[in-house]
Amino acid sequence: MKFEVTKDNHSAILTLLERKLDVSVSPDLKGEFILLCRGPIKSLIVDLSSVEFCDSSGLSALLIAERQMRQNGGVIKLAGLHKKVLSLLKISQLDKVFPIFDSVAKAAKS
């Protein structure tokens, strides 16, 4: 799985550098989310601008991150969603769970 993480004191940005967020990526991503969502991080922005496809295992990874952040008093924000990925989130009503932003910059300002 290809990704980049940038952190400061209380926030992090995870940029997923994969075209698909599916069963081939989600186990590793879940592990990374669990590590990131512990400790002082209170805001995690997940940059999905490279992701063109997401399946149920990808949604599961995102939900694990959301639950971990909520338990630690933090928030997860999604940024840069392609049309198909956004449509999947809306169909599954997860657009009500995750704050969604057009860009990482807009997510960071919120």
C-alpha cells in the first residue's frame, strides 16, 4: 500500500496513493489508522484524491478510523473524493458520518 502521512502536534493528514481502496489495501490501511488514531492526534484528514474506486472493505477501514478517533475525542475528515467514491458514501449514508471536503486545504481550515 502506498501512502504518505504528515503530522503535527494534534493533527495528521494521510494521503492514500492508490487508485483502489479495496480488499487489497484495506487491511494495511486499518492497521495504519489504528496507529494514527491513538495518542495526541485529534484531527485526521484522509486525502482520497487518488482513489477512483472503493468497496465495502474500504468503507470498513474508514469506519474503523472514525470509531477510533471518536473514542479518543477526535474527528476524521475525508477530502478530495472522486464522484464514484462520493456516490458510494451517499448511498451507504456515510456522508452523514464523515465530514467531506473538496480539498485537504478546506478540511484543514474547518
